[in-house]
Amino acid sequence: MEDTGIRINKYIASSGLCSRREADILVERGVVTVNDVTAQAGTRVSSGDVVTVEGKAISPKEDLVYIALNKPLGITCTTDLRDEDNIIDFVGFKERIFPIGRLDKNSSGLILLTNDGDIVNKLLRAENGHEKEYVVRVDKKIDPTFEKKMENGLPVDGQMTLPCEVEITGPHTFKIILKQGLNRQIRKMCEQLGYRVVKLKRIRFMNILLGDLKVGAYRHLTKEEIRKLKGS
């Protein structure tokens, strides 16, 4: 059977350099070559091909890394090392890794990091509907209508949020399970109802739990966690 190879963005992601989405940008910039020919969006890579990004040869990673971090407040989920609070320098991992999704700087809790660019692309696709669970504290007593209004959806950035699950846990606190990831979504939903979020922590991403992981610490995912993550 003829070897048709794999798409260039998937090949770059499998090297651990970046996600597929970021790989597409590199291709658009014209800094990717396959056998000394500038790659295009539809370029496919076969066994034996030489791929370079900005003049540096890359190849698929054999040892893939998946870790769970309890992100502290003040750390930015960016790979841009010019940001002095970037998550990469904070973790200080020996290999190049990048976060799966993001938590804003003023939020804490579970964030996954990996060098598997292929799985990043898969997990961040909104249509997959992966669950993310948070515990939240707001600045004033929660109204009896709050839960239902949050669950039914609210206008955020020109669109209605998808239905979600909310559980009131105290006068000022609640848990929420989302299946989408709009920018600062929980904060903006609360603002629509007249509340300000004063504390927000993610405690679950799909099948991965934060558990008792200490703030600022990370752990490697178990084989079973990785298997379920990839099989989602």
C-alpha cells in the first residue's frame, strides 16, 4: 500500500513543538519545510522526509509527557517566555511542554501540560464537550434564582452559553460543570447576574481530578488516566 503520510500540522504536533493549531500558524508563516521545500497547509509527511521549523530539524516524540499541575494564582498559561509569570518557567520541566487550554491569571487549580501536541488539538475542540468542574466564591449572597439562570445559559460575548450544571454549596459559593470554554466564561456569567467572582478554582478536567495535589506542585498522570484521556 502506498504511504500517503500524515498532515504537516499533525507531524509538527507529534514532535512536541506545539499544538496543531499553532503548527498551522507556523506553516502559514512559511517557516516550515519538507525536504527543503516550503510546506503548505495540505502538505503530507512520509517516512524518511526531513522536516524543519525555522531551520531546525524536528521528529516525532517517542517519550510523551502528561502532567497535572495545581496552578497558583498569578501564573499565566502561556508558553511566551517573555511573560515573567509564564507557566513554563514556573513548572521548570526538563522537556518542552505546553498547557492544554488555560486558566486565567486570577484563577487557580488543575491544568494539564504535555508535549503531545496531537492530544491538545483533540481535547480543545469545543464540539467534544469535555467536562470541566470548578468551585467558585462570589462577592455577595447567592439569590435563589441564580442556579437556574446559570444552568439555562446566559449571554457572553455575543452568544448564549451552553446548558451547564450548578450546585449551590454555601451562601456565597457554588460548583459548576462546563462543557465549553469561552474566555473568562464563569466570571462573565456571574457578572450578567450582578455578582463578582472573588475565588475560582478548577478541580476536574474530564477524568482527571485535582485531589489533594498541593498548590504549585505537579504529578504525572497515571497510565489509566492517560488511556481514558486519549479514548475520550
